[in-house]
Amino acid sequence: MDANSAEPEETSATAKYEKFLEAVNTTNADLLPKRSLRKADDPASDPRVQGARKELTLAKDLYHEDSCELNRETVAEKKDNLKTCYKNVEEEGLSRKIRMVEVTADRCKNKESWSLVYDITGSRKSSCGLIDGGSAEARLKNWKTHFSKLLGQPPTSNSPG
């Protein structure tokens, strides 16, 4: 068996594998359901909130067609229902995050715990202490430049050394 006869087999195997991958991708695209990505923390995409919003929209439409006191009260009730749904969904999400903080703290996963705390509080780490530089030497040089600019030029001394 020489080297030339081995190449067509490899090319053939590669081509067959590429066809196999193409067939799998095509079949997946045809048969698997399309799932839209949803933010886990987005209360507006929760089905309960969407249902309450739809009920409110229908009640408002009915009120605009016939603006009687009963329809006005129905709109007010639906608004309160939507507000309650939002509150419940947000509270559930917050409770879930707090439980995750407790679990990660128990497992000594401090980085995960703090990132969850930052997520819950909405605060972000400040970047004021970070110095640019790809290496330790570059950061040291940038620190020196930074403090030289802050402090200015060293004082000139008239006294002999």
C-alpha cells in the first residue's frame, strides 16, 4: 500500500463525515422545535405576566368601546392583577437567587456567591483600581506613569548632595 492510495480513503472518509454532519444539521433544523432564548430574570416574559397583560388589554379595549363604571372597575382590577403578577414573579426570582447565594456560600464558592450578590443588588465592581497592561511589568510601568502624572516632577534641590 503506497501513500497515494491512502489519500483517497481519507478524503472519502472526510467527505462522508461532512455529508453526515450536513444531514444531521438539516434534520435537526427540520424536526427539532425552535426555542427562543428567554432571559431567566425577565419577569415580562413569564406566562403569568403575559396572561395578565393580555387580560388587561382586552379589558381596556372593552372600556374604550363602552366606558361605563363596571368596565372602568374591571380595568382597575386587571391593572392590580398585572401588578401582583409582576411582584410575585420578581419575588420568586429574588428568592431563587438568595437560595443560590446560600448554597454557594455553604459550598465555599465565594466568587459565585459575590457575583450573585452583585446581580441581586444591581451593583457592579468598580474598575477604578484596575490598571491596563498585559503583564506585570507593563502594569508596573503604567502605575509609575500614573503616579508621576499625579505627583508631578520631583522637587529640585539646591543643596549639594
